[in-house]
Amino acid sequence: MNDRDDLATRAKEEFSAMAKQGMAHPSTKPVLTGAAIGAVAGAVLPVVSIPLGIVAGAGFMFWKRISR
């Protein structure tokens, strides 16, 4: 359970820092890149919509950044 709390704490801190620093934060650009890739996947794949692709791509990159 401690590991899950730690991940949630890191996610909260990372998201807060990204919101405060904007594009200056080192995680912002990779997360936006993931969102763009997800949007393209959503446009190309018939099963996935563009908004779902954006959320999935950004979420995956955000998770990669905080799970280290």
C-alpha cells in the first residue's frame, strides 16, 4: 500500500509542478507529445476516437514520467 501512496503523491506533485511551470517543466513536452501521438492514433484507428487517444497518450506518458 505504501508504494501506491508514493505513486499517488508523486503524481500529485508532478501535475502541480507542471501546472505551475507550464512549458518550462521537463515533463510537459513529453506529455504533450504523447497526447499528439494519441490524437493521431485516434484519427487513424477506427475503434479509438481522437479524444480517447489524446487522454490515453498523455496518460501513458505522464505515468512513464512518474513511475521512475
